[in-house]
Amino acid sequence: MKKSSSVNCDVIIIGGGVAGFAFASFLNGKKAVIIEKNVKPLQKLSITGKGRCNLTNNCDVETVLRNIPKNPRFMRSTLTAFPPEALMVFMESCGVPLKTERGGRVFPVSDKAGDVVNALKRACNATQVVERAIELIIEGGSVKGVKCNNGIYRASNVVIATGGMSYPATGSTGDGYEIAKKAGHTITELKPALVPLETVEDCSDAAGLSLKNVRLSLKLKSNGKLIYSEQGEMLFTHFGISGPLVLTASCYIDNPAEYTVAIDLKPALDEKTLDKRILRDFALNKNCQLKNAISGLLPEKLIPMFMQRLFDGNGQNKRVCEITKEERRRLLMLLKEFTLTVTSFRPIDEAIITDGGVSVKEIEPRTMQSKLVKGLYFAGEVIDVNGFTGGFNLQIAFSTAYAAANSIIVGQF
């Protein structure tokens, strides 16, 4: 680590996250400086995938594009140049053996994000300085360097790879947006993405309960229009809901108050088959209280919330033999469509990524170079592009970093 009043180099990288280090790793000997305000770089990468690091997705480019809800067309050329296969080859060449799990998710064999962090540090060919970038030095429409708290760094190529605003404790505090804005770039609306949802309903009784193999459907409250539906895993929390299905659903939401979430707790059973199952359980438990009789249908932590909804606060101690045909029908429908009313996103510092960023209209998609300032490039989450869970956001970071670095080295793909 070093500080200086004036440093000259070939390339300046603002941001010591995955996009910044990947970019430095692709520079093939160019003299580069990484400007990162945190003493420890790559902090967000070290916690991604619950500390296991879902590095990418073992799929083709078209599948990646289908998993990018925001500006996928902008990403086509860069993903074609550096697809998941190329990223996997690169990481294994850096000494990180990989494995593919359910849904094509790619992880280090060790299940340790630290192995990816250390590999990127080894591959990085750049001097790291603990500084906070303030603004770009621009002369005659071209970038000439970066002003920092403690000095000036001069280069004819600068890449902004500062990440978004999620997980601010890791250093993602939105600095790159301000720097780009000062340089004349448009910053689209910033909001949380891949984020848990708060609900009207009190879910505290079920907090911590993870449901697997349920179907979650996101609908417009006004007309019931289906916006998203997928089967998988979700989680109840003290404020509402989270987990993979919920995080993905959040990417389809503009104004949270306009949506409801419907959970099919028994997606493998149609209504007729489920009714037979209920009748069978009722026959075996006709003298038991209903809340005990449905223990084979529901996890214990969900039953109080379910019973409250089923009887609207009354009749929760009813025995099975007292249940009417209409109440049994309501039970069945509740199992197939347990509805929750969304009120808001959780705060952006709880989001996995940031929705919004530097407008893609002002970035050349094949090179990641600014259309407004010559020699200025962008990589990673600071750009207005985001993907679903499953390794797609890290793939975006690596692909955009590769495009920018390759452009600087050879001037073209």
C-alpha cells in the first residue's frame, strides 16, 4: 500500500471489488493502480453465496441473457466474448477448482469464497492504494486522471468499478455514481434489487422457517395479473419474506405496494388429489384438534399463522369432526394459495445488488467505454444492468471487466 501526491500509470481502477480486480487481472502487463478506500479489498465477494461464492452459472449465453431482467441486450456482445465457460477456465487457471450444483450454480470445490478472493489477488497485476476517489480529471473530452483525498493519479484510461449501494459495510456506498454523474453521465433511479420483502401480515410466528419446493407467484393487486411464478425455496422472517424465490421476484417489482405474493404450499398436488389427502388425514384424526391434524401437511412453525388465516381469528381450537365442508374447502384453497400483501422492499443495505446505475445508453456495449468521455470505462454493478440469483451478477462483473480491459489492450475484441 502506498500514497503519493502524484502517480502516473497506464490505467486507474476505481474500486477494489470483483469487477476491479478482474479488470486488473485481464490487463496483460499494463501498469495499473487500484484506488480502494477500504484497507481490505474484495469484502463483498468474500461473503457472496453465504460465504461459498456462487461464481457463475454453467450455461450458455442465451440462458444468461434470460436471467438478466435489466438491459439484457446491452450485455449480449460482452457475454459472447467472455461467457461462463471462459470465466470457469479463467478461475481454474488461477488455481480454483470448480463444481456445478443444482440450477447450474458454479462454486469453488472448497465451498470457500476466500479461495476466489485469494486467486483474484494473486492474478491482479496492479498496485493497490488506500484512497477515496473524489472526481475525474477531464480535459478536452478525455480522461486524464483521478483526484483523491490525498493526491492525484494520472492515466489516460480510467475504469469505474465501484459496485452499487448494497452492503455498504463492505464499501459499496455509491461513490461511483457520484463520480460518473460529475463527468456528465446519467444515473438511473437507484433502488434495491434481489431484496427481501416486507408484508402487511405478521410473519413473526414463522420467522426462520424455510420452505422448499413451494411455488411463489407475484401478482398485481389491482387485477390479479401474474407477473412471476417459480418453484423453489423461500424463507419467512420477522418482517415478511425472503429466500431465493422472493429475491428473484423482487426484481419484477416497481412499486411494492402494488403487489401480492401467493404461495402454493403443495405444488405437486392438484386440488382433487390434495382434497383426498386432507380427507384421509381427517379420517385418521377426526377427534383431534385441526391444528394437530394438519401437522402432516404443514411445518409446525407455519400452523399458527395458517390457522389464524383459516378461521379469521375464531375457531382455532376446532376439532376435525367439527369442520364443515366449506371450511375444508377453504383449507384446501389456503394450502394452494397462501396470499401475502407486499408493502415495501427491505432497505438497500440488505439487498444483494442495486437496481439502477450508469445509463447503458451512454456506454459502448462492446468495449464498456463511455460515449461521453474518451478513456473512461465502466465495469460491474455500477452499470444499470442486473441479473437474478444463480451466479449471473458475478458473470456480469467479469464479462464487463473483460470487455473494458480488452478494449484498452487491443482497441477491439
